[in-house]
Amino acid sequence: EVHSCFERRLEGKRPFPPHLQHCEVFAAPLDPYPKAVEQWYGMDRAGFACESRAASVFLRTKLDCTLIQQTSALVYDWKNGSSRYTKPFELEIGGLMLKAKNPYLTRITGYYGFTKENKLSEPYDLSDTDRTWRSVKTIVGNIERDLQTGQFEKRQSGLCSWCDVRTCEHNRKPT
């Protein structure tokens, strides 16, 4: 609901409903600028932009809001949860995809907008898209290797209480 309301508000179609009026603080500063809202992006295995549903797509994402001016861009990602666990990797993926589609970009900055806390994150520099692409390829390579060998790293996380792998020492799923 929050994303749909942001989309309608940022495209100038409808104001936020009363229970989301507090989100206006994020939208109003963006009003003077041309922006893309809730746009899908795709990338092939070679790192080139493609349609998000193309047969060759390797990576796809939907970016909540982007602003491009000359060679600089801003990426906004609206979050409805807590800011306690903020990591910029999701924004970095957004920057990577935006750069693939707009190779002339030299500076990309990203922000999380935490709607429940009514605050923006610190700015994240997403400009080093080569580093992000290397990280993506490393992660995918590890997953492909694990799928091929059937051996997966056992790592403790907040998802351990949901996991079906009973042989893992970290499993906390109730029986």
C-alpha cells in the first residue's frame, strides 16, 4: 500500500491518504524534479541493460524513485520497517541497474526513506558500480557452486527459526 501511494503521489495523481500523510515529508522535496517512479530494470550476464522480463535477464529490480540530472542520479527506496538493520547493498544494486541503463552517469547517491520513523538514511555513494557488479558475480558464483555440489554454508541469521534444514546446528524452527 505504501509503495502504491508513493507512486500515485509522486506522479501527481493523488495525495497520500490520511493515515499516510506523514509520508509527505519524503515526497514534497521531490516535486520540482522529473523522476521515474516504480520502474523495473534488467541486466544480462554480461552486465548490459535489458528489459526486466527479457529471456536474457540475469538480474532485475524495481526502483522506488530515481532522479537523474545530467551525469548525477538519486535513488530512493521507501522502507516501512526499522532502520536498525540498514545495509546499502540493496541500494547498490539499484545504482548498478541505473548505471547499466544510463552509462553516462558518474555520480549515484542513494537513500532509504524510513516511513514509520519519518527519516531519511544517511546518503550512500552508489557510484562504484564495478565493485557492486563484482560482488554480485561473486555471490552468484557461490550460489551456483553450492547448487552444483549440494553443499551450502551454514550461517546463523534471523531466518533460522523458519528454516527447514533440521541438520543445521543453527536451526531454531519449532517442531
